[in-house]
Amino acid sequence: ENDRSLTKFKSFIDELRRQKPHNLSKDVERALTVRSPYVGNRPLVSFFDKELSLMRFKLDEDGEEVNMEVLLSRMQSSNDAAFRAKCLQVLNDGLAGSVSRTAALS
């Protein structure tokens, strides 16, 4: 502590000492790094992305089924208020059917 050559490193050393109780062992850090792809919100987000991409909505009476992206795009690009209302109703009905599959996760 009395070595003058280390004076310029004092703030760095003080910061290391302050963080020491929060540092984990190398084994614990390695385990957390290995498990990181499977924890957090990424698995949940990818599950919902997959579920939403699998959903199909029957927009027309002729039986054409579209995914959510197409349905929302058609709804947004239409100038016809009745068509937009129909798209919204189809979307709501379609999402209501999938609530039981995803409700437990939210």
C-alpha cells in the first residue's frame, strides 16, 4: 500500500476490491455461459415466434388461409373500412383459438 509506483493504479485496484464479493468462480462462469442459450427470455420469444408463424387465418370464403403477417399487411394496406374490420375480426377469432396453448407461458 505504500509503494509509490502503484499510485497510478489506485482507482483500478480499489474498483477490483469493491467488485470482489460479486465475482464468481471460473467454473460457475463457465456453467452460466454454457447454459445461456437456454435461459432468459430468448427461448420464450422464439417459442412465440414459432407459434405465431404456424397460425393460419381464413380470410376469404373461398378457403384461402394466410399467416398473420399477410393478414396484417392486407389489413393495413386496404382503404376499405369494412375489409379492415373483417381482417381484425378474423385476427381476433384466430388468436382466441390459440390462447390455451400459450396462456400458461405468459
